[in-house]
Amino acid sequence: MKSRALNPSIISKSQSKFGRIIILTGARQTGKTTLARRSFPGYQYLSIEDPITRDAYTRLTAHQWAVDYPNAILDEVQKEPVLIESIKSVYDQYEEPRYILLGSSQFILLQKVKESLAGRCAIFEVFPLTLPEMMSESWEEGLSPTFFQQAIEGGMPDNLPPSFLLHPRHAKALRAFDHYLHFGGYPAIIDETLDDTDRREWIHDYIRTFLERDIRDLAEFRNLEPFVKTQKTTALLTRSLVNYAFLAREADIAPGTARRFLQYLELSYQVMLLKPWARNELKRLSKSTKLHYLDPGIQRGILRKQGALTGNEFESAVIAELYKQSRQPWFQGDLYHLRTVDGREVDLLIELEKGYIAVEVKMTHRVNPTDARHLAGLHEILDKPLLHSFVLSNDMDVRTLAPGITAMPAVMFLT
């Protein structure tokens, strides 16, 4: 059982006046049910996926809910949105009942939540395991902030070792990072008793289930083939700027349909769309969104790919991990990419209240100063101070490339 960073925040929120209804949303199989049941062992667990019992739950009055299920976990609640109305009624009439609602369809669940539970609930997103969670040994284990999280909370430690290989946890971190890059972070395949074939089969089954169940929750497709083509094309284009015309041509669909399909992939937590930084109105700034798959195992599974990663896949894997680690209740900031028409490109720009942190990702095993060329003079474009810049790679050494620019192993920054 792996520790989850969200656990303390969810428990704390549930004990507050405004935490009587907790929403956990995220992709299928990210551990929402385990998180809820382990965090709230005294709550009754109700599966809404079962069509037999689902109908019985819809007939309960608010009074019956308050008496029979005063504290309950409702799993896959988007399967029967009318239950959200029932929970709203209980909330409005009784002060004691508390509920945890789980759902793997962000669109259906959150659309209904906005209609019925606005101001009545707290929403948390559950992603595949982060690297620190993958490295944990038990549910009870506390998770220390990663170097990245320390950077966004106030700064890096001064006593960095000259090489990550000198760090006491380097071997464990490298094993977790290798697993993540090839198989992703879904909890089901972290089990060390599984071999690589088992993991690939699970990923392929997951992708098939996603197409057959989750996507059909979002849209009534008569023919899934155009969506499957779009999915494969986006998997090939991870880390690329979004071009709806190109997606449409590849999948033989209209550009508007390509846009809608990409929205489905985002709403079902398969991809993240990284917005361009556009704080000022300079025409030289690109306004194109960049696409990253949220899990490298799923991205490679869609392509039936094994073996070494490409540079684009490595960048997406690192950016996705940074994104997951930043999606915590305490984080107050935004993530962007930056690209200018004259060729300057910054893979990730993190906006904080006091300024920006810039990140460049390189797959190289030996960083040189030219890898930081797009970071030089970056402060001249930005509207707030540039707090620090990082070049993340497979180079195990830690060194300063220029004032305010640190090169360090991606695995070290993420653990």
C-alpha cells in the first residue's frame, strides 16, 4: 500500500464546516476508492456501478439517507447523477451527514456538481502515483517535499550534493523513475510481483476499458474509429503544439470534431493541455497550446511501444510529473509553456505570487551550457522576477550553468 499526498488534506477538510461533501475525481484506476476507504474507514461504501443497487439508492428520501447512510462513500456517482440531488437535499436539511463522492468522468460529475453542489463541497483531483508516492513503503508513511516542491514553496536547499549518486536515496529513486518512464504511475502495476508482460497487458486492458466505458460516458459514438485515430495521433504528438487542422486530417474528421475529441481526452484525465504564457500582449509570443500525456505508460501503451523513449516522450513524462506534484491544495500558481516566433522556447514556466520558475527538459546524459540558451535573458520578457531556472536531464551531476540557472538530474528534482 502506497502513501498518498492528498490523504492529510482530505481528512483535514472533511473535519471542517465546509468539508461535509468531498468530491474525488480523476481517471479510472488512479486509487480514488482506496484513498477514500482508507481515509474514512467508518464510512459505508456504496458502489453506484451496480445497476441493481443503483436503482434502490435513487428511491431513498433525504430522511432515509440521513438515518441509514449518514456517512457514506458513493463510488462512480456520475453513473446516476440524480443521486447528487439527493445528497444536496440531505446537506440542506441535516447538519451531521457527511459524504465522499467519487467519479472518473470529470465532465459529467463536475457539470452536475456545479449545478447542484456549488458552495457545498470541496473538490480534489486524484492522479496516478507521483514518484515520492511510488517510493513509499506504507500507507502511514509521511512524504517529504521533493526538490521541486521545495523550490516552489520558497527555494532550494543550499547544500546540494555535486552528484545525485551521492544522495542516500538515489538507487531507490532511479528504480522508481525507470518504472515511471516505461510503465507510468498507475497503482495497480506498481506491484513488484508483476513482470513487464503483466504490466503491458494491464495497460492495454485499461486503454480498451477507457474506450468502451469512459468515452461512452462522455459521448454517444456510433463509430469509435475516428476517436481511436485521434487518440493514437495525440500519443505520437505528445509534447507538441496542438494543431487541430493536422489532427483532423490524420483522423479524417472535421477540425471542430478534433477539438471536441481532444477535450474528451483532457476531461478524462488522459492528457494535459499546457497553455502558452501570455501575460503581456507581445506579438512575438506563440498562442498555441502544448499537449502532454499525463502518464507515459498509457501514452506508450496506446502506441504499443516498448524500448527507449524519444526526447518528446521524456519531456512529457517529466512535465506530467511536475504537474501532478503541483496539483496539491497548498499550491498557489499556474503552469505555462513559452514560445516566441524567433525560436526561444521554455518547456515549463511556473508562475508564483513572487515570480517565475523556468524549467528546460533535456534527455541528454551530459548537460552543457548551450542547453540553457533559451533561459538566458528570459527575465527581459517576463512581467515578474525570474526566481530561478533549471535544466533537468539524465545527467547525474548538479552544477551551476550561469547565474540563476541550475542543472540537475530530473530524477533528483522530482524526488
